[in-house]
Amino acid sequence: MTNDEKAIRQLVDDWMTATKAGDKAAILNLVADDVLFLTPFGPPFGKKEFAGGPDSGDMPTIDGESNILEIEVIGDRAWIRNQIDIAITPPGGGESSKMSGQTLTLLKKDSDGKWRVFRDANFVAPKS
């Protein structure tokens, strides 16, 4: 495994750790300024819209796992395909919603040498 692949795997681990902790600031450090998120739930959105969402106190609790199925590095760009299984609990508690699916994430190595999410297509849906 190359150093770039290790760094990208660490980025995915850091993303899941920050997500579980509700640490939006840490997640924002993992995305490029010109990131674009694509979901089936609405139009694409960027870093500004993501940052403007609920504060960590208003965020649902998310727990789960991410498993990288494919990874390829091509110069200062890379892509990964993940299988994600998560449980989302509303703020203040309640019944968790179980979600599962795959994501296709494009990454770029920024001028500081760190890999960041550049485009993310998330196909996670309710688990039946």
C-alpha cells in the first residue's frame, strides 16, 4: 500500500470518527473549499451549505462503519468506493434509522500535501 493510499484510508477513518463525535469543524477540515456533495435528497451543495447546517448540539447522532471497496490514486487525484452502514438517531434521542449504501468519492491532494474530499456522491438509503 502506498503512502497516498494510507493517507486516504486515514482520511476515511478521521471522517467516521468526526461524524460519530458530531465534530463538524473536523469534517470541514477534510473537505476541499470547492467540494460538491451529491445526494438523492436534493440538489448538490458545497462546503458553505454544509457548514451552515445544524450545530453539533442540533445534529443527529450517527454511528456506523465505512468499508473501502476500491481505491485508486492517479497523481494528485484519487477516487474511492465505500460501503457505508450507519444508524442515525435524532437529536435528543428516539428511534434510530438504519441506512446503508455506497458512496463514490473523488479526492484531491491540496497544496499543503493533504488529501481532501473534492466530490462525494452518496447513495446511502434506508435499510430494509
